[in-house]
Amino acid sequence: MLKKIFSHIFAILFTLLVVASYNLAFANQVIPFGFCPKYNPRIMYQLYQPFIDYLNEVTPYRFEIKLSRVYPDTIDRLGSGEIAIASCGPVSYVKARERYAVRPVVRTLSKDGKPYYRGVIIVRQDSPIQNLGDLKGKSFAFGQAWSTASHILPEYYLMRTNILLRDLKHYSFLRHHDSVVNAVLKGQFEAGAVKDIVAYKYHKEGLRFIFFTDPIPTVPIVVREDAPAKMVQSVKAALLNLDPQHPIDQKRMAPWDEEFKYGFTEALDSDYDSIRKILQAVEKEHGMKGPFRE
């Protein structure tokens, strides 16, 4: 009996030692923080390095930016364990959750303090296009195939207007949100789709907005289910403790991406159920189960 008790105690102590060693090793190494490539690499580093610097300052961990060429790469790196934490769009999170053991920890807040944003259909200021119905027979610029606001949402709303991809004059999947804007402004495409913060950023350069989507849940910070609990809690606390109304935090967050500079709130998997429904509708229409076409 006594031998069984000691064996049980030893097993518990051994497990605790392994976990402690793993956490210690994690704390002493550089942790790659994945980002889906919303913008070109130069802009990504410019906007997100100050965010990473903040985490390095207020947590006992050292993070570095890990960029991917396309959205699915970030998700696959989460799945393989190459990265344990990442920022990705709502659609990318939903697809990751379908395949791997991941969960959202926090999600961003918009300028109005709410955890929602919108997609926008854009045209040039001098375009005769006035609404979604006018897009039939026109050229259209999407973002990357896994982009929520730059692909899945516009395709969903076009479908609701009885416009399918084959009804467009032609379309392309471009690399970044700013690529879509530039292509529309240069007249290479008659319309395109981006997220609201990008649309507003370039509004004065000659864009006009013809359609806003319904509000959708904001971008989550996603972790692997087996990511070290202390690391996850440390990042979560660091982000939830930010107060965009406080002068110190306001100054700290000023150079961050517009999507990150208004704070964070807790996130649940169920927050993204609306995205699942939209994604299912698009996949059903275009047969995009599994990897999306690029």
C-alpha cells in the first residue's frame, strides 16, 4: 500500500517537473508569434513590431514576428507546432479550428470599443458603379483566398445579390488589402473588397464605398490547446490590461496597427459562429472544402 502511495506521489512530482521544465525552456527561448499577411512585409513589421516589443517588455517571454507568404501557412504552422500563438482573421481561425486543436484567447476592439468590424466594397470616386447589383459583368479584385473581409464576405454578399464569380467580367486574388486598393485606384479593376480600416485609410486618395457588410467578429489571437498555460495567461493579461483611454497606453499603442490600437477583450470559439455560417454558404456554392484556391 505504502509502495503504491509513493509511486503515485513520484508520478505526480515527475509530471510537475516535466511541465515546469517545459515552461522554463519556453520562457528562455524566442517564441515565434505568427501573423497572417494582411499587408506587405515592410508594413507588417512596421505595424506589429511595436506590439511585439510591448509583449517582450511586460511578459517574461521573448517573442518575434513570424510572417507567412499566404494565410494557410500561418494556420499550418500552428497545426504543426512550429508556432504556438498567432494573429489571424476570423475565417482563418475557423478553418484552423476545423483542422487543429486551437482556440481564441482575446480579440481586438474597434475604435468604438466594440469587438466587431465590417468589410467594404470599394470603387474609384469617378466610377459609375453605385451598388452591388451594378457589379455584374464588372472586374473585381479580391484579397487572399482565406481573407475574411477581402474574399469570403464579398463573395457571400455577391451571392446574396445573385451574382456568382462566373457573372463577373474577370477577377483575381491579390496578395494584400493594400494591393486591392492600389489595383482599384489604378483602374486595373473596377471594384474590390477590403476591411473597413483599410478603406478609411485610403478614402481620401480617391475611393468611394458602395457597400458595407454586417458587423463581424474582430481578429482573434489564437493559441494551440497545448501551448504553455503560463505563457498564454501572461499574453492574455498583458493585452486585457491595456486601456486605450489611458495616456500611457494610448502613447504606447499609437504606432500599432489600427486593428490593435483600441484594446482587446476575451474571445470564445462561439464568437465566430456567424463566420462559420457565411463560410459554409460560400463553400457550398463553390466547392471549396479543404484548401482554398489562390
